[in-house]
Amino acid sequence: RALQQDLATALSRNELFLHWMPQADTKTGEINGFEALARWKHPVRGVVPPIMFIPVAEETAAIVQIGEWVLRTACREGMRWPKPGKVAVNLSPVQFQHGDIVQLVHSILLETGLPAERLELEITEGVLLDDLSGALNTLRRLKALGVQIAMDDFGTGYSSLSYLQAFPFDRIKIDASFIQTLSTSPQAKAIVRAVVALGASLDMPITAEGVETPEQRAFLAELNCEEIQGYLVGRPSPVVSFESPFIKQR
Ligand code: G
Ligand code: G
Ligand code: MN
Ligand code: NA
């Protein structure tokens, strides 16, 4: 059977669940919040990673329902955390084209009781590609709800700089590929340094993704990069823990 057909029934069969990936203050190590990552427990194939099913869901527009489920479930679970951390949720460009994403976010915040300022929506440049003015209008209305908007995967696509000029993002997430080559690539070092400086001048805090080593963290702390995410902070997990791997518990 095709993945596509199975995906159509995945939601009604309760096969989707969330993993959470912690995001920490680079210097103090304090856990600021978690990114929701969709997982699909396929009855035959086992857990299918999102890089395999999100693109399929986007082609069939199943992502609209799946995205709604992720948003609602993330906000609900976030309300039950032991601390009121940031709830970061990925939005697909397709969710911007179908239905009213602003109305959806608004109603899910009301329904779950999650304070708007705890929700951070991560968008990629794909959102801005074919209808820039429409997308900017939607982003402004989302921001008016009080939610935070982050530019995800920064540095990997096309004309990201013009998007930073066009919209006041609350955060920039530097793509993991730059962090993972820091130790071997002087170019990556220069790019990360420049992006962190850019974020500081634009008043957009930076999250570095894919941080795996203490050396990478030290480099980022030196640059005053605000936040880190990656295996060094914690792996994606179904349960959240606010215990920092950097702060000695006593
Ligand atoms: O968890 P993993 O690193 O395998 O996720 C791969 C990518 O899949 C992530 O970088 C993220 O952009 C995307 N992804 C994960 N969950 C969601 C989701 O709920 N919605 C969307 N649109 N993308 C997601
Ligand atoms: O939204 P985005 O596509 O950036 O989702 C982040 C994904 O990147 C997660 O699903 C996770 O699997 C992956 N990732 C995050 N941090 C690390 C890391 O430190 N090392 C590796 N290898 N993968 C990571
Ligand atoms: Mn993301
Ligand atoms: Na990313």
C-alpha cells in the first residue's frame, strides 16, 4: 500500500504523536521551551520520520488536517508541562494556502488556554515564495494574536535576506548544516558569526540548530547567540524535561 493512502487514515486511527526537542539558553543552559516534531507510527512500517511523510502530506493537502492536529496537540500538551515554556510548532506553506490559519490559531489558543506569547510558529521561506504580500498579511495577523514567528532553516534557501527586511520575525533559526560544519569549515564559522551579528542588529534573537558538541556551544556562547537546539541539549522525546544537561542538579 502507498504511504499516501495510509496517511489519509493515520489521524482517525490515532497513529500520529509528538516528540519534543528542547531549546536552551546558550549561556545558562536553562530550557526555554520545546519544538514539536510530528511522528507517525505506521501499523506495518513502524515509526515513519517526518522527512518521509510531511512532503507526501503536503502533496495531498493531508497536511492541513495533520497540521491542525499538531497545533492543537502541541498547545494542549504544552498546558500540562511542569513549567510554562515556549511551545514551538512548524507550519507548512500549504497551511497558509488552505483555510484560515489565523482563525485556526486563534481558536486553538482559546480552546486550549495556552497564552499566545508561549506559542512560536516556525515558518520556512516556502511560506513567502509565491504570494509574498498575502503571506506577509497573514503573518502580521498572526503576530497581532500575540504569537511569536520564527524564520526556520535560515540560510539554506533563496533570498532569505529580503524576507528579513520584509517582516519583523521574532527569531531566526540558523540551519543545522552550518553548525555541523563549524569545526571543519572556516566559511561556516564566518557565516554563523555574520548571521548572529545580523540578528543582533535586527533585534531578532538567534537559535542555532543541530548543536551536538560542547565546542559548538562554546563558539555560539562567545558570539552571544541566544539559544541552542540539538542533541547536546536533548534528543526529541515524547516527554518534556526542564532539567538542563548543563546545570548541575544538587
Ligand atoms: O524530527 P525530524 O528532524 O526528523 O524532522 C524533520 C523535519 O520535518 C523538521 O525539520 C521539520 O521541519 C519537519 N516537521 C516535523 N514535524 C513537523 C510538523 O508538525 N509540521 C511540519 N510542517 N513540518 C514538520
Ligand atoms: O524544523 P527542523 O527541520 O529544523 O527540525 C529539526 C530536526 O533536525 C529534528 O527533527 C531533528 O531530528 C534534527 N536535529 C535537530 N538537532 C539535531 C542534532 O543535533 N543532530 C542531528 N543529527 N539532527 C538534529
Ligand atoms: Mn523547525
Ligand atoms: Na530547522
